[in-house]
Amino acid sequence: SVEPAPPHFPIGIYAIPEISMVGKTEETLTKDRIPYEVGVARYREIARGVIMGDDSGLLKLLFHRETHQLLGVHAIGTGATELIHIGQAILGMGGGLSYFLTTVFNYPTLAECYKVAALDAYNKLSQAP
């Protein structure tokens, strides 16, 4: 028998730049009227991105506005198809914003984008009415 695809199946486009995603999109969340907040980290803000010279890459995290559960991860840039697997793992365990805020990521790595994007979302959620 054929097993069904896992619920959090990553998608990768091996182009220049690489593009990858896992989970929900903003379009789907909006259509389904699910309240969400976006956190973004740009490679140009991360030491590793500067070292690599990739100033156009980014990582975007989508969190449920009320529960703070991670809903989707989108990446574009060098190593996006590798970077996406951290988000896939956290989606699989039902994790959310607090995981990224309390986790220490090696420095300088692109994985640090998760912390920066989570802090961006946290700041937006903290200012929300």
C-alpha cells in the first residue's frame, strides 16, 4: 500500500535563487480567515548572509496570531531548500513562537534567520491591540 504524504511536505525550487516552503501560505490563511502574523529575516541582516554576499535572501515565518503556533515557513535565497527543514521539524512537533525565541542558533549561520524572524513577529504581536 502507498502511504499518504506527510502533513508538512516541503517544496523546493532549485533555481538561482533557491525557493522553498512548507506549511500554509498567506493566501490560504487569508482565504480561511485564520488570524496570523508574519515575521521576516533578511539575509542582509544576518552575519552569514553578509559573509556569503547574499543580500536578497529572506526567511518568512507565519504564526497564528492568538496561539502563536507556527503555520508556515517560506524562504528564498542561498540554501533555502536546506534551511526549510528546521521549520518543517517545528511544524511537525506543533511548535511555535516560543521555541524560536528560546532556542540558541549557531553564529554565524543562516539558521539564525529563524530567531530574527521570530523576534520580528514577536515585536509585531506585542504592539498589536
